[in-house]
Amino acid sequence: MEFFVQLLVNGISIGFLYGMAAMGFVMIFKSSSVLNFAHGELLAFGAFIFLTMVTWAGLPVYAAFLVSLTGCFLMGFVIERLFLRPLIGEPLIYVIMLTVGLAAIFKGLMLLIWGGNLYIYPDFLPANLSIEWGGINIPPVYVLSTMIGLLFLVILGLFFKYSSQGIYMRSVADNQTAALSLGVHVRGVFALSWAIAALVAGMSGIVLGIINGINVHDLSSVGLKVFPVVILGGLDSIGGAIIGGLIIGLLETFTGGYISPSLRDVVPYIVLVFILLIRPYGLFGLVEIERV
Amino acid sequence: MKLQLHPCGNFKERYEDELTIFETDYGRLWLAIGLSMLFGAVPFASGPYLLYVLNIIAITSIAAIGLNILIGFTGQISLGHGAFFGVGAYAAAILATQVHFPFLVALPAAGLITAIVGMIFGIPSGRLKGLYLTIATLAGQFIIEYVLIHWDSLTKGTRGIVLPPVSIFGMEIIDERQYFYVTFASLVLMTLIAVNIVRTRYGRAFIAIRDNDRAAEGMGIPIFKYKLLSFGISSFYAGFAGALWAYYMTSITAEPFTLGLSVEYIAMVIIGGMGSIAGSIYGAVFITGLNETLRWLTDIFMNIDALQGVGLTIAPLRELVFGFAIVLFIIFEPRGLAEVWRIIRSSFRLWPFSY
């Protein structure tokens, strides 16, 4: 029973992280229908900037946090401006392959700069964040990740619902041509959505780095885990990303705990195939599948 | 017979003119010269290392042609080609070691098995298109990878399988030069088949589906059937190439057949030129050349003591250069090397009035 509850807690925490990583992915897809294969690299980028700021530059944690989030935000802008903008209106495969190429570039750059070693952040989380409850121990990182996940969900939810930029983004996602004719600055929206997505990705990269340590390969492979999550939740639903993340996280930890650890990594993809066959638009996605 | 030169404009009068492979007799002549050079002179002029690179190029070209039929002609993006290549390699290895199939039977048999596996993973294409299909094939890649490693009784897990030496009609194929004939004969054969597939009704159906699937359906093309067929043909090529590769490497493990390999194949198709059979070969040459050059550079740096640190740090350069090659081609020449080649040729032909 204790094992079960511990798995449950782990699953929920990891699920929240997957959900956060998926949120950034969904943001990009929602506004510009780009499937971002470089998402894992964006995660790793955030984690490494934070690492450099904390250890090399010796900034206090809060300042380092702000600097790295700003860095990710700008990175998103730059990526959109340099690479994605020339491709607006091109066929899907070019855009997909471009993000695959970007992933390779980023991975190479990060390996060049930081190498393939495993780094660990200095311990800076206050110990009183951890929760002890009837023999179950929740480490502070998990508490923090859940809190941050919820915080971002609320902020993004409010942003999309009430801010003018958020409404522009939704309008572009809904119908690009109509939004353009009504005077929405579509290119600006694309740039902003990439920037915000990179920021969210960097954020989740930092938290993942606190839990598992920072390694280019590990963090960028999380970018591929995002696919089952977003398909399960619905490619264009931010809330769905969190729910999908939770389900995939739980599924992974329970498979790893009860069935076999090696099956753990492949289970999300098996689920993915079945979802695609039964309900391709996911749990909360917009039902817009044409059968041809 | 008078050799016919390339005309300066489009003077085609019949449908057969559109479908022809060689537009002029010079094309035939050059191909004949090229092929006789390839088989007569190249294997004797090149050393073992160059022969090795050429063999790898021939094998990857076959797989790239298969992927081009799926992506470039049918418009279905697959991220599982590397895994299908692996399925072919394992099918050949298992058929050769456990059922004792001879080489010439194991090769097409491995292709057929891979075609069936590919069609199974192509089934989602009946309901899905575009992004969703890409993600489905991504899942296929991971599932196949997992099965290759963990179906221990059949694939021997991480220990790998050692294949018997190749023998064709009692003749043992041992050195690189002999294998050169095997790989390039296969490449010529498979290219010939591919070039002819895309100009039959099947190929035209594929192209119709790529250009507009709803219109194709409206014109009476059973889309699902043709998509599956395209998956089957593409996987057959992948499996055939995988089987050749397995025999060439003599022992295989599941390690190389990762998502990275799939991405490499897609890069070949894009860099070479989507919707061009010759383009797939250019792409395979380009990527294999790039890989070998970078490996060579790393080796040089590693052997100089003072620069060993540099050698270690440029290992990730491969990733970087590879990424830049893809990105630059997509942004500046999305139709690939085949288009570059076409532009060069036509500017010669139309000289001095080329634009």
C-alpha cells in the first residue's frame, strides 16, 4: 500500500512536469500549427542557462531564474524570426523537418559548450517545502514542481482568456486568414507564442534538472515524451496537456513499478497508437479530423 | 542513327513523351557510359576504404529511394524508416541463421516481412493525415526499437546476431570489391523498379494523393489502399536495404536503428529532393559523405596529441553540421540537390539565354 501511494505521488509529480513541458508545445501548435521536434532541446537550453547563471556567474537563485527565463524568451523570438518565418505557408514536412534540424543544431551546440556530462544544481530548495504525511514523503522538488505547474496553468489560462495578446493568439489559432483580415498582427503572434513556449519549456527544463540532474541527452529525450502527452490531452488544449501529462506520468510510474522497468519508456507510445486509432483528437482537443 | 539533343522548350505532343524516362538519346548514352564506368572501372580504381563508403552509399540509397516513394510521391511523412531498416536487417539475420535461407532468398524475404510490418504501421494512415500520421510513425519507431531489443528468443537481445557469409550460387562474397557488385547491382535494380513504379497507374495514384487527397478520392482512387501500398513499397525498400546492410556488417545489434537513423533518412530525402528518385541517391551520397568527412576530421584531431582536446569537443560537430545542412536546405533550396542539378543543367542548355 505504501509502495502504491509512493508511486502515485511520483507519478503525479512527474506527470505535472510532462504536462508543463507539453504546455509550451501546445502553445506553439495552437497558434502556428507547428509540430516542434526541438522542444526537448529548448528544455535543456533553459536548464543549462540556469546552471551557468547559478554556478559560473554566481548569481542568487532568484536573479538566475529571472535571467534564464528572459534568455529562453529571447531564444524563442530568435528561433521564430530566423528559422520559422521564412517557412510560413510552406508544406508541413518542411516545417517538421526544420524543427528536427533545429533540434540537431541545438543539441550539437549544447554538447559543444557544456559537454555530455551530468550536472547537478547546488541544493537551494528549502527543506521545509517537503511534505510528510502518514509515512509518505514528498520531496521538496515535487512540491515545487506541482506548485509551479499549477501557477503557470493559471497564468496562461488568464492570459488566453483576458489579455488582448492572448485573445489575438486564440484568434490566429482559430482562423489565420480571418484574424489577418481583422488586423491581428499574425507574425507578431507567432513570435510571441514561440517566445512564451520557449519560456515555459525553459521553466520545465529547470525543474526537471533539479529532479534528475542536467544532461543534454536526458533532457532532450523528454521532448519526445511530449508527443503521447499532447495527443492524449488534445493537440490544442492547454488544460488537456496537464491532464495528459498526469495520465502518462502515472502510467509510466505504475508500469515501471509493477510490470517491468524496461517497458516504462515504451508504454506511452503504445498508448499513443491506440489513442490515435480510437480518438485522434485526444480527450480535450477540437474534433476536427477529416477522413480521407 | 542521329542522336537527338535536348530541345530548348517544351515540344511534347503525346502522353508517352511526358512519361519517358530519357528525354534524349544522350541521356541513354550517358547512362550506359556511367554504368559501365561504375561496374568496370570504379571498383578497381578505389581502395578498400572508398569501396566501403561506396557500399554504404549504395545501401542507404536503396532505403532512401523507398522513403522518397512514401514522402516525396505519396506525401505521407514517416518517422519510422530507421526502424523498418532494422526490421529488414533482423529479418534477414533470423532467416539466415535459424531457417538457413540462402542470400538470394533471404534478401527479398526480408523485404517482404518488412513490407508487412510497414503496412501494419501504415494502417493509422486510413484515419490520420499529416501531423497525426507523423506522430503515429514516431510511436511505431519506438515500439519496433523496443521489440527488437526485448524479444530475446528471436532477436537475441543486446547480444546481437552473427550472419553467415554471403554466397551466391556457390560463390562466396568475401571482400569489399565483390560486395560492391552485389550492392550496386541491387541499387541499379531497385532504382529501375522505382523509376518504373512512379510512372505506372500506381505512381500516378500516389502523386494524386500527395497533391490533393480529396480530389484523388473524388476521382475514384481508393486512398486507403494506395496509402497502404505506398507504405508497403517503402518498407520493402527499407527492409531490402536493411538485409543487405546486415549481411555486409556480418553481425548486427539493435543499436543503430534509432530515431536518429530515421531522421537521417528524411534528411536524405529532403536534401536530395522530394519526389525525385535520383534525388534520393544524391541525398544518400551527401549524408554519407558528410558523416564520413566528419568522422575523418575527428580522427585526425584525435591522433594529434596536442589537439586531442579539440578532437573530443568536435564530436558533437556532426550533429551541428547535420542540423545546419537540413535547415539551410529547407530555407534556401527546399527542392533539394535534384533541383540544383536541374538548374545547372538547364542553364547550360539554354545558354546564352538562361535566366
